[in-house]
Amino acid sequence: MAGKLIQVSTNTVSSAVSTVTITGINTDDVYLCAWSNVFCSADDDIGIRVTTSGTPDSDSEYDYASKDLKASGTFGNTTGRVNLDDWDFSAGVGTSGNHSDNGIMYLYNFNNSSEFSFITIENVTNRNDASGDLFGFQGGGVHTVAEANDGISFRCQNGNNFVSGTYTLYRIIWYE
């Protein structure tokens, strides 16, 4: 039984913006969000939030954990991250060159108003430090509010802007 991806929406950043929001979740299917070639106006981490009626939820109900994958060092764990105002699975996104952020995220229960929305994520960042090291995350997160969410929003956590990147939301059809 083959599945397929149906593109729901896409957003390509070509001038400075403080947030990138993609919406269109309106079924109980699993969705996939992919982003590539993301750069910020200054070195920054990327925060991810769910959206309700197109507006990012800025409450302190984001919990997450991940395995940190480092090309030139030991692996680590990001655990005990609870009651935060977003999910952070980046390792310092740079401004140009090889310091981009790229990833995929699966979105579950987003359209279900009686369940928590949760994600699994795979992400890689070319570090913006002198080593230019590859740094990745494999993990997951939950937004501990029983509500329907219609999308996902990205922001630079330290108030910088996104200056490039492509963000695409897909609905996953497992069968027809």
C-alpha cells in the first residue's frame, strides 16, 4: 500500500521577516513540515510553535527532548525541557555560507481538539561557530493543551529576522 504527500502550503523567504507561519491543517491526517536553507539576520536559535486559527501559541506549554548529534564531538541529550514558550531544535543558525538550518517534522493530532498536538523532528544545522561543525537533533515535543491547531510557526528566538529559507507543509495520505 503506497502513500503520498499532498502539498498544503509553502512559504519561501526572500526578504527579512520575524516569523514564518504555514497553516492549512484541517484533517486528522499526519502532516509533514520540511524546511531548507534557513538563515537568520544574525546568529540565532529557531523556536517552533503551533498555531491556532493562524496565530502562534505563545503560552508556556511546550515540552521536548532530543538526542543531540555532533559530527566532531560526543552525542548528548536534551531532556527535562518542560513548560517553555516554544520548541528549540536548532544549534545556532548563521547568516550565510554553510550555516543553514534544515529539517523535517511530523505533526500528529493537530486537528483534534481533545488531544495534545505533538511532533517528531529530524534536523541538521551547520554550526555558526568557528568549527563550522555539523550538529543535528532527533527528538520530539508535545504542546500540552487539548486544542485544534492548524499549522506551525518558526521564529528567531533572540528577535532577529529570517532572511532566507523554504518552508513547506504536506498532508500524508497513507492509502486511498
